[in-house]
Amino acid sequence: MNNDTICALATANGVGALGIIRVSGNEALSVVQKSFPAKRLEKQKSHTIHYGYFVDEEEAIDEVMLSIFLAPKSFTTENSVEIAFHGSPHIGKRILETLIKNGARMAKAGEFTLRAFINGRIDLSQAEAIADVIASENEASRKVAINQLKGGITNEISFLRTDLLNFVSLIELELDFAEEDVEFADRSALVGLLNKIELKLNSLIESFQYGNAIKNGTAVAIIGKPNAGKSTLLNALLKEERAIVSNIAGTTRDTIEEILHIKGHAFRLIDTAGLRETMDEIEAIGVKKAKEKVENANILVYLADAGTEDFSEDIDMIQSLLRDDLKLIICATKIDEVSPSSYEKVEDIFRNKISHGFDFIKISAVENQNIQDLKNELSSYVEQLKASENNVVITNQRHFEALGKSLDAVNKVKEAITFQISTELLAYELRNALEYLGEISGEVTNDEVLGNIFSKFCIGK
């Protein structure tokens, strides 16, 4: 299949000023030439642009510009042509149909990038970074994806893997001289290297929480009793009337999710139904959903009406929702409706009853009082996840799992040395560590993994 010439629309579907169709393969020039009589493409230099009409037999389909990239200086390292046409979906469809008639076939999802990987232009982590760049929705995720595209994680791992490979070679050599009972690999030096690898792996693994937050956004559940001001707060944060606000308790029955960007980070705000016992079947489903959202949230913003006289029900609700890894922010709401002497006592009440650490903010969503303080708390949560000394951030679940396996394998090698296990078992554990490290860059992989990764790409990339 790698010998096929493939084609696909590289720009988004729909009407636009321009559309681009990519063609790649050994026969790319001859396939396009059949429909581009203006010039002899095989005589043109790489990285040049050519004007003419794209035709189907003798019918002109559109006035186009062709960009030529000759092997190996192309994205796929194959001969490639990009056809820029007027952005009509119908014209794009006609051009693709003609290219297929000329001998090309439609590309599969991610096939251009897969060819770039197979042909050695990029490694597997860089291929995944391309998808992350395309999917980036904020400045933080863009920066992390670009760093990985430049080979960030591969560079971190490759030096360690090369050193480890040298030791594996020496251990394998010992197996060849097993009868002589000699040691070519300095065990103390190997332990030193393993300690160095362990530190690096732990650092990368710890960065995943931050990486996951900037890639997928931080889930923020806005919780509280009915009429505590949850929907009003959501509207104030988004600066738009996204949720219905009413004095009638139980207005919000389903969850509402919206994205808020703060200082380059994405937060998935989840407005939920008010927590209370209710006989209303639909509202009860909303309350159940609200509790489920908290279970999957990174941050719980609990709203307590500052005018409330008894907060015991709020305290019981908070304690029933707490987890060790959950950041808690308690907001005393509607401070514009009560005197300062009333809401100043609220924090002390919660501090005396809740042992779990939390931040406390007094807000009025209607008057926009201290809303920025809440935004700052959300932003600081993400910033605190980032280890300042680590320039590479893990955002990919596959990388995270491979790093975990690598760390386990490294620890087993250290145990093997400590307990003076046979050279055969030591070599086995070392090979496992090498294999897991190689999975990240794609030096060690299989068709199932590749199929899973590239099937998630868009067609044309």
C-alpha cells in the first residue's frame, strides 16, 4: 500500500476562499500531469509553484496553483503535489474524482503522516504531536505540542536509552562468556545510570497531570444548594447569558458545560443542578448527574449563600464530595445582598468544620465582585502542577503508560543487581526497559498501535 499514490482534501470541508488537495506517492507527478497540460511537471524543480487549469479530459474544472515537492524533500519524503483551487466543495470533489481516475486512491485517516513516520522523517511522538498541534485550543497546549513536534520527549529519552543500550550489549556479551564467569558491565556504573533514568522518568510522569490539564482542559464543577448562584456565576465567568437564572429553586436540571480560557489555559466549567433531596424525578436525575461530575472534576467550586443562617447542610454536602486529589474552592455568594458583618463570619464557620484544605472567596456574581479572584485561583491550580525545572511535558496517555512501564522495568533491573540475580534474568529485565522506552518514539512498535494512533487523525493529514 505504501507504493500507492494517495490523495485527499487537506483543508476543512465547506465553502472557503481556497481549498487544498494533497497528492503523494512515487507516481504523484504523473497522476497530476494527466490533468495539468500547462507544464511538464517532471521537468520542474522541487518547491516551485505553477499556474494552469486542472482538466478532466478536455473539460477545465478550475484554475489552480500546483506546488511541487520532490522526494525526499517533502512531508512524506515521497514526490508530492498540493493543488490549490477555488474553495468550492463541488470543485474539490471533481478534482479528487479525476485524480482517482488518473490512478490515485483516497488516503486513509492519517496516512500522509503515517508515511512520514514509516519513511523516517519523524518519529512516533512527533507524529502524535502533529495531531495535538491541529487540536490545540489554547496557547499552553499549542506550546507543548510544538515542543513535542520539535522532538522534545524523544530527545529526553534517546540519550538515556543509548546509554542503557550500551550496558545491554555488555550484559549480552557476558552471556556469550558465561562459562568464564567474567563481568564486562560495571554493576555500580549501571546502578548510577538506572538512578539517573529513574529520576528522569519520575519527572516526566509527574508532568502528565499538568499536561493533561492543558491538553484536555481542567474540569471545574460548580456545586451548591438550589439558588446559591451557580448559573449566575457561570454567566459572570463567561460574560454572557449562557444559563437561565431564576429565583425559582431547581431551574437547572441538567448539567451545562462551557470552556473558559484563563491566561492561556482551558477550563471546562460545569454548571450543575442544585444539590437537595427532591421528589421531582427529572430534578433528581440532575442531582445525580451533578454528583457524577464532581467525581470526575479536578476542581470543586462550592457556592454557599452568604445570607444563610445554618451552613450545616452545605458542610455535609462538601464532606460527602471530597477526595484527596480534589481542589476545593468555597465561595460565599450574594455578598451584595447582606451586610459585611454577616458574610465575614462565614469563612470561620467552614474552617472549623472542614479539615480538607480549601481556598475561600467572597463573591457577588451579579455585581462582578471578586470574580477575578476566583479566576486567579483557577489559573494558579494549573500553574502549580507544572514542575519549573522540566521543559518537556507529557500530554499523551500512551506516553504516560509507556513511561510507567519503563519505570517498573528499571526498578526490576535495580532489584536484580541488588539481589545478584543471574545474568540471564538481568539481561531480560534490561531488554524490557529498552523496549518500553522505545515505544515512545516508535523504535519499538506494532501494527495495532500504529493503526490505533493514526486512525484518530483527520483524512488529509
